[in-house]
Amino acid sequence: MRLRDFLALFAVCIVWGINFVVAKFAVTGAPGWVPGFEGMPPLFFAFMRFILLYAVLAAWLRPIPAKIGTMIGIALTMGAGQYALMFLGLRWATPSGMAIAVQTGVPFATILSVIFLKEKVGLARIAGILVSFGGVALVIANPAELDLSIGLMIGIGAAFASSVGMILVKQMPLDSIRMQAWIGLISAPPLLALSLTFESGQMDAMVSGGWPIVLAVAFTVLVVNVFGHGVFYNLLQRYEATLIAPLTLMAPLIGVIAGLTVTGDELGWRLIAGGLLTLVGVGIIALRPNRKLPTAALAREKTL
């Protein structure tokens, strides 16, 4: 890989890793950062994310997908479902823990492809699945911090929702920009409805959050999605997935480092050992890409 392309991928991984901290700030307020701001309701923050994503990419909606029902399923799982659960989990989970928990999307996708797409897996990928799940279990198995474990389990639910969406993507592949435009359009209305039903104080939170919350939303859409995924998909067109996918493991590693240094996450032996096991397991799976799933979608599971 050319040095320029590696540096571009490294920049994307930095962005994806930092996004765990940005999302944590958005939904909890990270006490002390913005006086008086106690966080956005997570469902409303997810709505804001997708309505802006739609607004930015609306020009790429045409033509309408032939299988609109499948597109709705993709948006509700890979879009609304994944991010609603992710942001909800971050109310309790640390950014570093969430960066590890969401890696279960890769083994989940592999298991679902075996069940629904008849993918064949060998002993190496089976071992990778077991090792990655074992690593995540070690991270969340802490009875002394029940709230943390609940948050991470919700994060695992988000990873599972996204992996279901990946199965649907196989039935209707689209280019990345068009896919994100439709996910934004379809995801926003149900998220708004859920927020208005189960949450309160949305406008007060926006006012108290001020420009920092506006910048947080803009970061997750313009930098993480438009820049990050744009560069990532471009590199996938020019390099083998077996080279690109393992390198994106830098993203959760950076997410852990960001959580430790910015939000003061605790560095315990469970996070170290579980995180290493998870990344090793996911790396084994990534080096043997799933033949039944879109390569780009599988690698995408390493991000928020």
C-alpha cells in the first residue's frame, strides 16, 4: 500500500475511533465540558444524525431502489436500530468498552451468513468467532459495575442489528453514498416518533448543548460518514479487502485510547485482556473475508 493511502486510512481510523468519545459526550454531557449540559436524549440524537445525513446526501436518492421493502429493512436495522441502541448504550457504557463491544458485529455477520446465505466457514473462522465473543464477554462480565455491563450489552444488540442489515444488503447492493442517503431518509421518521414517545426535554437539551452539540452531530455525519466512508470505500476499490479490513482494527484501538485519555475510562485487566482477544478474533475473521457478504459492509462493522 502506498504511504499516502495508508495515511488516509489511518486518518479515517482516527476519526472513527474518536467518534466513540464524541457520541459519549453527546448523550451524557461529559460533566465539565459544557456547563449545564447533561446530554441529548439518545433517540433524538440519533434522529438528528440521520436527518442531517439525509439533508447532505438527498441529491443521491435517485433512482429509487427496485426493492424498496428491502431498503427499508436495511435502514431500520443498519441505520435506526443500530444507532438508537448504540447511543442508548453509551449512556452507561464507556467509549473504550463500546469500541470493543461493537466488534461483535463481525462474528454475528459471519454466523448469520452461515444460517441464511449458506456461507461455508473453516476452523480458523470458527476459532475467530469464539475468541472474539470470549473477549467481549470478559469485558462486560463485571458484576461490580452492572450499569457498565448493561450499556455494553445494549451495544452488542446494536452490533447484531447492523449484522442483520448486512444480510439484507446482500440482496440489494448499492453504492455507499446512495445507500447512506436512503438510510438517512428512512431512519429519521421512526427515530423522531420514538423520541417524542419515550423521551422529553429534547429542545432544552439542544439549547443547553449549544454549538458543541451541533458540532458533535456535524462530526458524526460530515467527518465520520461522508469523509470516513468515502475514503474507505475508495481504498477498497483499489486494494484487496484482506489488506484493508485488518488495518481498520486501528479504529477500535484508537477508540479505546481516546476513551482512556479523554473521558478517563478505567484501564482494568478485563478491558486489556478482553480487548486483545476480541481484536485477535475479529482479525482472524477479517483475514478470511466472507464470500457471501459485501466486503465493504463486513469491514464497516469496525466503526460506529
